[in-house]
Amino acid sequence: MNFQQYQTLFQDILSNPNPAAPYDNADYLDYTKLNWSRQQRWLKTGALDPILSKLIAEINKPQQWIIITEPWCGDASHMVPFIHMLTELNPLITASYQLRDTEPFLIEQYLTNGGKAIPKLIIRDEAGNDLLNWGPRPVACQEVYSRLTAEKADFETVKTELQKWYNQDKGVSFQQELLNQLRY
């Protein structure tokens, strides 16, 4: 699906009085509502790094950017808007959004430490060769997550601390990591 179809999927979930699983679970539906708001906020206020933007605008061969995500994923709500804005900088970039929990289960080829962590950004060349595999979260954010997990923090604490981290970072770490990977 393209980005507009992904947005429509969000809206369909949120407007359905009887959404399908897992959104029939109140927690998942609440996460999705929050994630919609977060995503829309970043689409309006997120700033792109000028060096990364220039590098992406100068791509001169077709690329396929595949984003594996889900509307319920908090990390995705902070990363997907920046990925989308970057794909808009160059008409040679084709972006497709795939759901982690729906066939063809592309996530199975891009596990993180054996898990299906999302979001994932896979960049392929015109022949379908992987150029880059990024995700599920910036290194500094992963360090916060790993620390909290090691401390056996409860889910609410983890969720709150990651949200604070994303709000303070404003997409800078992700863009710096992507810039470093694309340069080489």
C-alpha cells in the first residue's frame, strides 16, 4: 500500500464501531488513536535534516523504500512520518507500506534479535537488492528501551519514557543514522 492507503487504514480502524482484531481490544484501539495524533503532529511539525534531504534529492537511480509497520505501533508513529517526508523528496523513490501482521509477512526476513520489531525501513535498488535495513528504533532510543527492560520496568513506564525520548529527539537521531548509512 502507499502512504495514503496507510493513512486511510488508520482512519478506517478509528471510525469503525466494531474494528477487527487486534483493534477490537480497547488497549490496541487507544494506542492507535494516540499514534494517529502523533503521526499527524510529526507530519505537520517534523523538520528534515538539510544534508540528508539534499542527499536523498540527489538519488539518480530508482529505489524502492519498503516500510514494515502497524497502526498500533508507538515507535512507528514517530518514525513513519519522517520516512514518508523523505520519500517525497525524490520521484525516483517508490515507497510501499507493508503491515507486519499481514501476508506476505516480509518481517520474517528482517527480524531484530529474533523478534518482529517494527518499524523497519528496507531500501532496495532497482534490481531489488537490499541497500539498507534500518529499524526498529534509533540506537539511543533502543538504549533507553534496553535499560528499562533490564530494570524490569512496567509497560506504562517504558511507554512514557520512550514517548519522552521521541518528543525530545524530534526525529534527529533517526535522520542522522539514515544519513550515516546512506553515505556509505
